[in-house]
Amino acid sequence: MKSIILVIKGFIMGIANIIPGVSGGTLALILGIYEDFIGAISHFFSNLKKNLAFLMPIVIGMGLAIVLLSRVIDYSYKHYPIPTSLFFVGLVLGGIPLIYNKVKGKKDSKKGINYLIFSLTFLLVIVMSCSDLIFNTEFTVSLSNMNFSKYLLLFIVGIVAAATMVIPGVSGSLVLMLLGYYYPVVAVIKEFTSFKNLGSNFIILAIFGLGVLIGIVLISKLIEFLFKKYETKTYYGVLGFIIASIIAIPLSTMLEMTIHFSMIQILIGIILLLIGYKISLSLGDK
């Protein structure tokens, strides 16, 4: 039963990593597996059997979400952005009580620093979600006719994307979009799952995936260190990321596309928000 719950949680994390503006790290934290997830990756070989038993169901769930739902999520995000975004807002909202309980009642003589950290991480997420508007960033990347330098750059992008995937409140998909790699990588995944250009697409995904794997290990060690040495301050930073993402998810959606929606979509969105809230509230305790 525990493995099934972990697969479900991994599935939700996988969906989150598909959509720009939504953080897989946030969902991991909200679903109550973040610290164990970081610890298992950081000390993978120290207790291999236990860590594999914990990580494998999550990885399977994430993989299933990406393979099975990348097209569905892409379609729903493009055609029904408001309901899709509000569902993830609900997931984030449902996990805030769990995170708040981590810092509630903790004595800290330097509360001013905690509030400063909260403010900085909050602003970072908002600025990132508005980056296209602020910096007018627009890059075009092609994953065809790859050579050594392009593969090396793809590997580095994978490391950067992985780091942002793991940090709560920061969207790996959004960072990939800012770097110009989001749509090319999604296109390669679509082609690969449709059994087109299997050889070249496999190499592209393998190199990108290796970068992602190395990035996750490196950032996991850093985050584990921060939780051990500066637990309360780190959680204040995480709260800043997460609360900002409640604004950033719909904001990045509105900035990303011209939205045409009706009252029915808004009502459906509110219903999905409540469903998302209930899901994360329920799964966070298990």
C-alpha cells in the first residue's frame, strides 16, 4: 500500500514538472516526501536497498506521468489554462498547513532574517514568472543536427533544470522555457513516445536525463546541508517559494498565452482547485 501511495505521489510530481510555473519540488514537499526524497538521493549508496524501495515507486510514478500525460497536460494547458492552473494552485494551497507546522512555535532570536529570507524567495519566484515581460527573453533552440557542443550544452541545461526541479517553488519547466529548451525537449518526448526517430531522440533524452540526474544529486546534497544547519531559515525560504507559486502559477499562465475563457471554465477551475486542495491535504499526511 505504501508503494502505491508513493507511485501516486510521484505521478503528481511528474505532472507538475510538465507544466511551466509549477514546481515538482513544491509538490514533493506538500505531499510529505521532500526531506526523505532529498535524503535518499544524497545518501543513495549508504542504504541502497531502503533508498531504492523508496525512490523506485516515485520514479515510476513520475515516468508514467511524463510518458502518459505529456500530451494531455500540454493540450489542457493550452486549451483550458485556467482550470489546469487552478488545480495546481489547489494542490499547493492544501500543503501550506503542513509546511507552516514545520516553523510554527519554533524559537528563533533572528526572526528579522527569517522574514527577509521569506521575502527574497517570494520575490525571486514572482520575478521568474514575469521574466518574459520584464526581460523580454525569447530564445530559439533546435535539437536537430546535434554536434558535440550542442550535446554538452544540453547536458548542462539538464543539470540546471534538475536543480530548479528539486527546489520547492521554482519550476524546472519554467526555467527550461526561459532557456529556450522547454518546447524542443517536449517535442522530442512526443516523437520518442510515438516511436519516431528513436535513435537520435534516445541519445538526446539520455544526455539530458544524465544532466538531470547529476543536477538532482548535487542540489540534494546542498539542500540537505541547509536543512541540517539552518532548518528554520530554510523552511522560511521554502514558504516564500511556495506562497509565491500560488500567484506565479496563474500569472505565468496568463503571461504565456492569450487566454480565452468563460464563466464555465472559471467554475470548473474552482472545483478543480478544491479537488487539488483535498488531494494534497489527504496525501500529505500519508
